[in-house]
Amino acid sequence: NAGVTQTPKFQVLKTGQSMTLQCAQDMNHEYMSWYRQDPGMGLRLIHYSVGAGITDQGEVPNGYNVSRSTTEDFPLRLLSAAPSQTSVYFCASSFRDRGQGVYEQYFGPGTRLTVT
Amino acid sequence: AQSVTQLGSHVSVSEGALVLLRCNYSSSVPPYLFWYVQYPNQGLQLLLKYTTGATLVKGINGFEAEFKKSETSFHLTKPSAHMSDAAEYFCAVRKFMDSNYQLIWGAGTKLIIKP
């Protein structure tokens, strides 16, 4: 099993550009999520999905879109990049514990994004 | 409202000394609690978790944590630090929010090991 994979590992964008961060998992997990990690702030939830076709907003969703057309894939789109979106982005997946959401999460290696 | 508090953004211990990383949580229902470790330039990896049952849980790499309901704490310990333990450690609590459970994360504690 590859687990959770993310591409790219590094990306530099100019302000106003758009891009998609890719995330895939091969563990048949229903629950997937995107976090951003900034120094001293832990992990903040951007968007999550409890299954194919279902997505919802987390704590910091502004400026980001997601979709979940398959169980395996959960891409994150930056619509118009801003310097405030400079961060490390992690995708994670989990079994959906008794239909009630996240259990222990498995993380990808992260994407380090810089917006200039 | 803050749900997870990790005391100390940095903790420094000597190699061979006791490691103690503190985590306090707030939850109105019995919580699920997690400790994750992040090595430099890597993703997060589960160290251990508490769901129900025995309040002292053992994890990987010799770490353990004790759930103390009366103190709303879930502190992480290791009897003897090793250089390879240098990493950032995150505590998380599962909470029910907006019709689903989510993990709420502490700000993290960087563990520094002195030779």
C-alpha cells in the first residue's frame, strides 16, 4: 500500500495564480481532509469529505475549493493564490468510525507552497 | 473555544532523561485522544491513541500516555530520551462538530534532545 500520496512536494506560485494540490489514498477510507500547517498554530482544517460526492468546510475554507468524485482522490484547488496561503498543506484519510466521522488519521508527506 | 492546549512550544531534555509533554483538553463527552509525531519535513504519524478502556496507553518508540479525566489531561511520557526522539509532537482530541466528528489539534511541542 502506498498509503496517502500528495503531489507536488514543493510549489512556488505568483499572487493570483491558481493550482491544484493532488491527494490520493489506497486504503478505501471514506473520510479525507485537507489541513494547513503554520508555525505555532498546529493544524487547521480547510475542507473535509465523508465520502464520494460529499464535501464540507472546515475552519479555514476561504480561497480553497475541493471535490470528491471518487473514494481515492481528494484534490484541493487554490482559486487565486495569495501570500497568506503560503503554508505546508497536508492531506489525511481515515476510516469513518461508525458513520460518525474521523477516527485515527493517516497523513501524506505534505506540499510546501510559497506564494510570492 | 480552545479544545487542546499543549504546554510549552519547545521542551528540551538531555539524552537519557525523562520526556514529559503536556496536553490538556476540553470536552463535554468522553473524548478520543491522540498523540502524533512529526519528524522534520515529513507528515504526521500516529504515536498512540486513547478511545475507551485502560487509561494508560502504550505507543510506538517507547512512548506512553495516561488519560486522567479528573485533570482533563493526556500527557505523553518516555522514561529515557533518545536523540532520534527529536521531533514535533501534536496532541489531538476528537470532537463532534457540525454533524460530524473532527480532530481538534494542539499547537504542537518541539522536543529538543541535548547530547
